[in-house]
Amino acid sequence: MSSNQVALLLFDLAFILVLAHGLGHLATRIGQPPVVGEILAGVLLGPTLLNGAVSEALFPHAIRPLLSALADVGVTLFMFGVGLEIERQALRGRMRMAAAVSLGSTAVPFVLGTGLGLFLLRNHATDQKAAFIVFIGLAVSVTAFPVLARILSDRALGATALGGIALATAALVDIVAWTALAGVQAAIGSAGAHWRVALMIPFVLVLVLVVRPWLRRRVGDGDGSEPATAWWYAQVLIGALLCGAATEAMGMHYIFGAFLFGLIMPSEGAERLRADLMQRTRTVTSVLLPVYFVVAGLKVDLRQFGWTQITELAAVLLVAVAGKFGGTYLGARSAGLPARPATALSALMNTRGLTELVILGVGLQAGLLDGGLYSLMVVMALVTTAMTGPLLTRTYAKPVIVPEAATGRPGREPERSSAVTPAA
């Protein structure tokens, strides 16, 4: 790299952080998760604004591979954090409710999404038609577990019955979504790479039967009751990066390895350690993830937004919102949850955030999405995430009693005002 390129790279990083965190802060002021402002920052820095003049001036092609590399590291750590943040304790006592809601929250939008995939094939031809249809179904079925957890935390809902159900359901939906996405990517791999994909089976077995017991022994030796030391955190990062490298070498995406490593981290007796690991990971990703938003935004081009694109976007939004909202509501009501908390739960499960962008990035890299459809799906992720706060405020502004029979954990939800509470 030349001296000018180094200077530009450092300036770009500073500029990205200022804009992303600035818009993220503004988003919280109007009751939105910061990710809404951060995604918007990425779109604004892309080719849509001023006919691409901003993106070409700030991010010349010589700099973009370096930004992409930093973004990949950020997403790797983000996916490790997603796996780490999924609390298995949240499922205890709520499996019946979580299973019913996750089934509706996944199956209904997936079925509608496959129909949407058939509709979109008219203008987005691909050689992988079956994989494309399944991928669209998955893309509209996802829920952003990290964003949902932040919203619950900031609105003091995390310890309530509804919050517990939402976390348990989102955990199941995330696990199903990432597993299905891995299956789709394995199916579209080249014939020569299929033997490498088969290595995922022994890889998972080694993680579960060897690595996880070793980690549990470390926790049993006292590491779990203390904050993570620098060396302990370094070991965890090494594990996440190596697992990401392993799945990438197998012909899968690196996100799967990082997610699995976070998922196998021990939980019992390691509450303080896990909390410290999550906090440290969020600190690192708060610097690297804005770079990912910009890298993703550079691929979003809305300059040719005509009636065809408007029709497709309307169809995508209709399926994504109606499928997720309706499926979650039906699943919750079938398990005995009253109408109002079921509606609030439906609003929560409709949030997609960065998780959706990661899935869309996999689809774009695999050749299942073209640039135009990728752009529309990013807009869908932004709109549905922005909808969550206002919908939740309207549907859950008063106390709600959740029956013990439905949740296994009785309790009256605390009083809430109708004012919008900032959500992260």
C-alpha cells in the first residue's frame, strides 16, 4: 500500500465510525435500534447518493478489499456473539410455547416466501431456481436475535414473561435459520466441493464432544466465576476465528463456524465469564461492524428504482411482514397466549437488523441474489427493523397478564407508559 492509500484507509475508518455511530445515536433518540441508523449510513455512502460520487471519492477500488477484510472479521466476531448470546436457560420451562411460536414464526413466512421466490424469478433469473426459492423463504423468515435482545433490555422487558418467550423463540428461530442456510449453501456447492462440505459432520462432533467438554473443564477450574482475562479472551477469539476458517475451507461460509463456537460455550456456572466475553466482543464489533454496513451499502444501488422495483419491494414487504406477524401470532395463540401479548410478540419477531444483512450477503456471494434484488432486500431489512419499536409501543403500552399455563412462569408484566422508549 502507498502512503496515500494508508492515509485514506485510516480516514475512511474514522469517517465510517463517526457517521454510523452518529446516525445510530439519532436513531435511539426517536425510539429506534441503533442498527437502523447504522444500516442507513451504509446505504447513504453507497452508489445511490449523488449518483455514486460519494462512494467513488471516499472508497476507491484499491481500498475496498481492505475494508471488506475488516468487515469479515467484524461479522465473524458478531456471529460468535450471536451464538454466545443465545441463552439455553431461556428455553427451560418455555419449550412448549417457544416451539409453537417458532414453528409459526418460521413456517408461515417460509411458505409465503417460497411463493414470493417464484414471483421474483420472473425478473431475476438464475440457474439455481430451487435454491433461490428456498433462500427467499429463509430470508423473510429470519429474526435478529441480538437486536431483539437489545430492545427487550432497553424497554425493561428482558425479565418479564413476554421477554422470556421472545428470547426463547428467537433463539430457536435463529438456530433453524442458520442450519437451513448452511444446508442451502451445501446444496449449491460445486460437485468437487461436496466432499469438503461433508466434513461439517465430524467438525460439529469434535466441537460438541471434545472442545465443549474442555471448555466446561476450564469453567469448572474457576474460570467461569471470574471476569475473562486477556489471555482467556484471546483463546476464545482464536477459537472463533479458527472455526470460521475451518467452515470456509469446507466450502461453507465462515459465519457458521463462528456461530457454532459461540453456541457451544458453556453456560452453567459461567454467567460472569459469558457476560464479560459478550461485553468485550461488543466493544470490538462496535468498531468493525460499521465497516460491514458500508461494505454492504456499497452494493445497494437504488438509482434505477422504477415501477418494477416498487412492485417487487411492495411484494417483499407484504410477505415479510404479514408472514412473520401472522405466523407468530397464530403460533402464540395456539399455545394459549392472550391476544395482546401475542400481538406484541409478533411485532418483536418481525425485527431483522444485521442478521438479515449477513444472510443477504451469503446469498449475494453464492450468486443467488443479483444486485437489484439484494438492494430491495436490504431496504426490507431496514423497514421491518424500524417498524418494531412503534408497533411494540402501540401493542404493549399497558400491563398484560400472561397465563402460567402458557409460559410455565407466571407473572404480571410491569406497568408501561405509551411513550416510546429508546431501543438499541
